[in-house]
Amino acid sequence: MDSTIIEKLDKSRYEAMKWFTFGWILWFCGFIIKDFINNNFILGLILLIGLFGWVFYTVNLIRIVKLGKIINADEKLRNALNNELHQLYMYKSVFWGFKIVIAIICVFLGISSFYNISSLLVCEITLLFGVSSFLIAGLVYNKD
């Protein structure tokens, strides 16, 4: 297998994950913030930014799925790109996402002792930080 193809696919996978992460954060932040805005102009602007993030998220999700099909179709590519180091980075990313979710839940548990917090808001923020930390950790570990 030609090493330039492997490098090209690895770089393409990293770029897709980078823009996927950017889109996820924009989309989900807009999704959370829209509940707190009363001004129609600002609400429209936030929804437009959220829609922009959703488009980035969706387009790069499709790119990632297509890359996964290309990689899994050839055994040599699969062995080169989904090796033990990649699997270790995935486990480390999940570990960081889990740690962040537990930390956010602990913070909200402490805050809820003094203030009433909407359970929907707690779930949305926990989901935002958990998924974002998993994706960002994956980008940091796969940087090399």
C-alpha cells in the first residue's frame, strides 16, 4: 500500500473531525442559547449561526462515514489507519469525555444545593461538554 494514500486519508480524517467538532460546538451552543434570548433579531442571528454549525456538522459527518467505508474496504488501509495507537487514542478520548461528564454533574450537583436548575439545561450542558471534550481530546491525541 502506498504510504502517500495512507497519509492523505489520515489527514483527511483529521480535517473532517476538526470541522465536525467545530460544527457540533456551534450547533449545540446555538441550540442551548436560543432558550435564553428574548430579542427576535438576536435569536434569529443565533439560530442562523446554529444552522451554519449544523451544516458543518452534517457535511463532515458524511465525510467521516465515507472515509470509514473507504478505510474498512481495504484490509491494508484498515490495519494502517485503525492500528493500536489509534485505538488507544480513542480510549483516551472517551476517558476524557467521561471525566468531564462526571465533573460537570458534580458541579451542577453542588450548584443545585443553593439554586433550582432546570434539568433540561443540566442535560444539555452536560451533553455539550461531554461530547465536545471527547471530540477535542480525539483531535489533540491524533494531532501527530
